Amino acid sequence: MTVENRDPWTGEIRRHEKIDAAGIERALAAADAAFPAWVALGVDGRGAYLRKIAASLRARRESIATLMTQDMGKLRREALGEIEKSAAACEYYADNAARYLEDQVIPTEAAKSYVRYEPIGCVLAIMPWNFPIWQVFRFLAPGLMAGNVAVLKHATNVPQCADAIADVLAEAGVPAGVFAVLHIDNEQTAKVIGDPRIKAVTLTGSERAGRSVAATAGQHLKKCVMELGGSDPFVVLEDADLDRTVTMAVLSRYGNAGQTCIAAKRFIVVEAIADAFVERFAAAAARLQPGDPNADGTGIAPMARADLRDELHKQVQASIARGATPLLGCTPGQGATVYPASILDGVKPGMPAYHEELFGPVASIIRVRDEAEAIRVANDTAFGLGASVWTRDKARGDQVARQIAAGACFVNTIVRSDVRLPFGGTKTSGFGRELAEHGIHEFMNIKTVVVD
């Protein structure tokens, strides 16, 4: 069966073939067969391949960046940065996996007690379109270094990116079966999850997708990691450095056309500074002009798909109907996927802009009396992925950060993933962790060994 994908900027349609049942069986059989030899390579052997993968990513950076703009409309400069980040992650785990995976001796009454980390086999990765290279390598680099093998079900609108990842690994000489791309639909995915050769599942995506995949994995008693949506609070206290705060607010909200789970979405601003912040924020956001994602001067990318833009605009319209003020933008631009940098002021409970994730370039301004109310509003959400706090007093920022329920809270800088730090959420933003030492351990058998 042929599946269509439309270039968000040019509208050009590209087609790719879904894999059939026989193709799925070949991929899973190959993964199962490749696993023992991949484990036997050891950390040093696998690390050598990871370094080759990093080199291949860098060698192909220009062509892969083109595919990213074609598949999901990403600004070229953002695409190039994403590719470099992915290459660096491969090198990081090649450098650090031995330390993360070494046996941990535990003093007990026995002659010898230790904890051992062992790979579990083939992991199914279900990945989204918004960071089509980084999201995959965020799992794949630690997963391969752990000794696991993987199959990828990528989002249907980034098929070229999925195939490019497979090409990169092939060019690096990674043995056949260690990694494969499955161009499959949701029904096929459910069957793959149930296959006994799949030992675990990792998903980055929407809350709805997470609930469905986690339920299927649970039926088969398979471990899963869920990195889901977010409606990150950006808390601006009255003593914030406005120049830096506004600059970073624009970067956090409008990067990747706002299509980022850890983007600042709810700007919770103390009244004493609210007017000044909003005025500067709106002026800076207004300078971001939509355009060709390949052009150097483009300020904001098109959204990835027309249906995503339409859904975002419905949320905006519903919020305005319930009393929010459209301060900037809030009207679709020219073209099927363009939405300008937008701001809704006066956002309050009962509005979609207050309760829901706005997965696009729309900022929600929520004005609060003081720090205590800011903390309450920050936590007044079903989500719990990231948060940021802005204040000149670092100790104060630290104390506020400790009171916000989120998987990560940053003070005076924007929320971002860093290969050295664990990444993941709480509440409906998911469970489990990626990156750092925590990420490499997620899909391993943590085995206790006692010798007496």
C-alpha cells in the first residue's frame, strides 16, 4: 500500500510503500538473529560503531537537513543543529557506556554481591515527526550501546528521515538486523508490540498515543517508556532580567514553529512586571516572519501538516470566544500550513489555552498576583514535562523550581534535552527516562548476583 506525504512548504506530494506482514517478519527475525552477536561485541566493539554512525551523520548533514525540511518543514538551520546533536549523543554514549554499565558491587554478608546490567533484546521505538532525527537517536544511541537491537516505527509524515537513519547505520557498517525501519500503520504496530521477539517499547508522542501503546504493551507485560505532551510553564517573577527573559521566551515558544513538547507554552507572569514583559515579548515575536524553511532569513517555519494547523486554530478561536485577547497573530497565514507567531493575553481557567497543549506557535499569557499564585498556576495542569523560572535571585528560583511538579525545571534558561541529564515527565506527560545514565538502564535487566 502506498502512503502519501506532503511537503509543508511547497505542497509537493511524495509517496512511499508500507511494509507488509512478510516484511515485518523478515525484520523481526533478523533482529532476533542479530542480537547475540551484537551483545558479544562488548562495549568497546559497539562504541566503535557508534563513532562511525556519528561520522556518517556529519558527512550526510546537508542531505539529511534537506529531507527534514521536505518531510516536516523544519528550518534548515534547526535541522543542521539537530543532526549535530544526534552525532554528539552517539559519541557521548560511546565514551561513557562502559562506566554506566559496569557491575556495581554491593556490600552484604555474602562473599560477593553485585548488580549487573544486561540487555534484553529488541526494542520497538515509536517516534514522532517534530524532531525526526534527534528523537530517534535519543533512544537509539543508549539503546545500541546497552547491547539491545531496535526496530523503528517512525511517524508517517517523515518517511525520508526514517530511511536516512537506516542509511546512516548501514554506511557505518552496523550489522544487518541490529536496526530496521518499519513503515507500518497503527494496526500493524499493535501486532508488532505483541510479538514475543519485541521485549519493550519506547514512545514519544501525544497523550492519546501513549495511552493506546501503553495499554497494548501492558497486555503483553512489556516494559515501556512514555515521553508524551507538555504544557510547560514559563514563570516570570517580578525581579526577572527582562532583556534575557524575553529573548529566551521567544526562542522557547517559537523554535521549531512551536511544535516542541518542552516548549514554553504557558507564560505565567507576576502582575508587577506583566505589562513590560508582554510589550517586549510581542514586539520580539512580531519580528519572526514565516517563510521558506530553507531560507536563512526565515523567522518561523511552517507547521508540519495542515490538520495540525487547523486544530491549533480551533483551540485559539475557542479561547478567544471564552475571553482571551488575541494580542498578536492568531490567524492562519498564507499557505496550508503557515501559522504566524501568536500571543493570547488574559488566558484563564476554562480556556483551551489554559488547560490544553497548544502544539504550535501560540503563547498563552496568564497574569498572576505573586510568586505563590504563580506556583499554584504552574501546577494547575494535567501535564508535567518541563518548567522554567525567571528571577535575578538564583536561590529563590531554585526554591520555586522545587515546588513545581515536572520532570525538569530550569532556572533562568529554557528547558531543553541534554544527553548528560535524564529526560522525561510526570503526570500525563509520561513515565520513564531517556538520556544520561538513567536512559541506558531503562531497557536492561538489572540483575542481582550473590555468591556465598
